[in-house]
Amino acid sequence: MDTNDKYWQDSDELFARTKEAKECLKEEIRHIRKAEAGRKRATRIFLTVLTLVTVAVLYLYFSSPGRVVVSRTGEIQGLANQARASLQGKRFWRDQLHEVTREIRWDDSGILENSVDGRTSGESDWDADREMETYYRKYPKSRSSLAELHAKAERGRITQVEWMVYSSLLEELRKNRSHELQGILPVVRSKAG
């Protein structure tokens, strides 16, 4: 074999090895890029989860349940409220004390017994009837027929019976809730103070 043939043979072998090395490098670069893309995706996912957790913690730290969520035994209802209590500490208990006292005050104001302006519903009905009589004197054709008046009276009696039933049920519920709140108050007061 002459030197020229050997040169071409070596050069073909070198070319094949270079081509093989180039393919290996391309494969390595693909693996590196794939790993880098996976790392970037993992970083984005991590940052998203971290942001969501931070928002949830901040929400629980600064928010209030807006209602009484404590039982007589001091047990807190709900996982979010338990997390809120551990994050807020005494502030959570002071907020619960405020909610309990606010609900007790509302209960003691006798909402079911009187209307807003202090008149009973009977007085309000009498005032409305008096105003309607004035209207009927002015416009007699707008007055209801006897059948309509009779039906209205029956509806009024049915409504009155329904209200008596509902009123006793509501009063029972109010008393139960009031009793429950009176039991919760000392627990909340001790943890708030």
C-alpha cells in the first residue's frame, strides 16, 4: 500500500470518527438542553407552588372567619380556622371574643320582638289600614270586593298561625344558641386574655 492510499484510509477513518464524535456531542447537547428545560420547568412549578402557599398563609394570617367557629370545649371548627388560629395566636381569640359578644348583643336586642322603629307589627298594620282608608275614600273604585276582603282576612289568619309556629321554633333556636354562646364565652375570654 502506498502512502497516498494509507493517507486516504486514515483520513476516511478520521472522518468517520469525527462524524461519530460530532453525533455524540449532538446527543449530549440534546440531553443537556432537555435537562435544562426540565430544571426550568421544575423551577417554575416550585415558584408557582411557593407563591400559592405564600398567598394562602398571608390570607389565613390576615383574615377572620367572620363568625363564631369555636365550640364550648375550645375546639376550633375547620382546618382553615385551625391554621388561622395557629398563625394569628391571640389575635384569633380576640376576634372570636368579638364575634361571640357581637352575637350575644344582637340576640339580646330582641330583633324578633319589635320592628326597627320600635313599633309592634300590629301598630304598623293599623297605620297601613288607616292610610288605605284615606286612599279608598279618595278612589272608591279601587276598594276590594267582599270576596277579596274575605280572602285577604283568611290569608292574614293563616299567616298569623304560621308565624306563631315559626316564632316558637325561632325562639327555641335563639335560646339554644344563646345558651351555647354563654358556654363559649368563658373559653374564648380565657384564651383571648
